[in-house]
Amino acid sequence: QVQENTNVQQAVNPTVHTIFSLEGKLALITGGGSGIGFDIARCMVVAGASVVITGRREQPLQEAVGLLAESRTGAQAYYKVNDVTARGSLDGLVEEIEAAHGPIDILVNNAGINMKKPALEVTDEDFDRIVHTNLNSVFSLTRACAQRMMARKRGSIIMISSMAAYYGLDRVVAYAASKSAVEGMVKVLASEFSGNGVRVNAIAPGFIETAMSKTAMGGDPDRFARAMRRTPMGKFGKPDDIGWAAVYLASEAAKYVTGVSLPVDGGNSIGF
Ligand code: NDP
């Protein structure tokens, strides 16, 4: 009996590994120098992809350099300084990356900012800054990558959205507006690109332990308790919970999945 089980496992495992493998693929991940973006990069490297991560900071985190050490598949990790709000730079960024490292197979639009203020205190400048980062630049970079992916008839584009796109969370008016718009964009792009082999999906994280969520909670235990009451699993998620979801959406295992937003939220989306 034991022998039989072992044989079954041996027969199944290679298929499982192959279908989730990103070996030989190149991923561009914005805002990958920290938080969720960093773990998306780490999970993709473990799955065999080479990654280019971007951010405004001059130096990548030490850990990001360590990504290379994790790779057992010959995958590489590179860091590039780029501010996604410099929309005029994004075509050049894609061109430069492809010239140096080959075709981009996976784009993860992860870079994002938030700000907590009651709506009536939000200035036009605040609103524009958030929408510019979380929405406008996502469109520009996606267009730059998608043109090339469609010509090659393959590619996977993943937007990091938020449950703020679905629910009326307080004091995040610009953030919620930007993420809801990204969700709308996913459906249109999925529809337009699907004939050319390019899939477009979103991941909608719930409360994930990062610098952004720590700032949002402001060290306030009441706020934390309220967030946990809304979360059936009763705990924050980890950045790699989003990373593994991104590996799935980028892989062959999701080859018939496009135009969806996948909640990874400890059950938040069941309803408040
Ligand atoms: P962090 O603040 O920890 O990380 C954000 C990353 O985005 C940083 O690496 C930052 O790098 C980068 N970034 C910000 N602005 C720019 C810019 N203009 N150009 C390039 N890079 C930029 O946040 P998280 O990791 O928590 O968030 C990642 C994504 O997940 C965001 O889109 C966020 O909205 C989403 N999300 C997060 C949730 C959470 O609970 N944490 C919940 C739901 C969604 P640098 O400073 O070097 O530019």
C-alpha cells in the first residue's frame, strides 16, 4: 500500500511542478523592493522566473539582492530605479529591460500608495497623487508591455488591487476610487487582449502585514481589533500569500483564467 502511494506521488508531482513552474519566464514587478511586491518577486523566483523589480529607492533592500541566492533554477533577479509616475519613462523602461534580459512574460502592477484622511480633508493634490500612482501609471505601463506581449501572443498581466475596491472603507476615498478603476480596467483589457494570448487578472488583498498596513492601523489596537472582526480567519495575511496567488495566475495552471479579481483576504469578501 505504502509503495503504491509513493508511486502515485511520483507520477503526479512532476506534473504539478510543471504546471505551476515559471521556469524560463521573465517577470517585471513594480514596487518590488519591499512589502507585497518583494514577496511576489521571491515566490516567482522560487517558481523559476527571473525577475526585474522596480522602485523609487536608490538601493534595493539587502534581501532583494539575496533573491539570487534562492534561485536553484538559474533564475536571475535585477533591481531598477524607476518612478512609475514618470509615465513618459515607461515605454523606455520596457524597451531597456527587454533589450538587456529578453521578453517580459509577466507584468505585476504592484506599486501603490495610500493615505488615510476623511474625504472632506482630501485636497485635489492628494487625490491626484494617489490616482496618478495607483491608476494612471498602471495603464501606461500595461500598454507598454501589452503591445509587445500581444505581438508575441503570450503574456500574463496581474494588477494588485484591494478589497477597498469592493467595500466602503472609511478615509480612503482616492485609494478606493483608484483600485475600483483598476478592477474595471482588468475586465476591458482581458476582453481586448484575450484573442492575442494575453491574460489580465487582479488580486485583491485583504489585510496584509506590510509597512502600508502598519501605517494604516497607526499602532491603534481598536483599529486592529475592528479589522480582525471583519476577517473570518481572524489574522493578517502575509505578503507571500499574495506572492503564491501571483505565481498561480502567471502560470499555465491559470491558462483559462482571465478578467477576474481573486480575493486573498482571510475571508473578508464573504461579507462584512
Ligand atoms: P508598501 O508601502 O510596503 O510597498 C509599496 C511599494 O511600492 C514600495 O516598494 C514602493 O517602493 C513602491 N512604490 C510606491 N510608489 C512608487 C512609485 N511612484 N514608483 C515606483 N514604486 C513605487 O505597500 P504594500 O506592499 O502593502 O502594497 C503593495 C500593493 O498592495 C499596493 O498596490 C497596495 O495598494 C496593495 N494592497 C496592500 C494591502 C495591505 O494590507 N498591505 C491591502 C490591499 C492592497 P519605493 O518606496 O522604493 O518607491
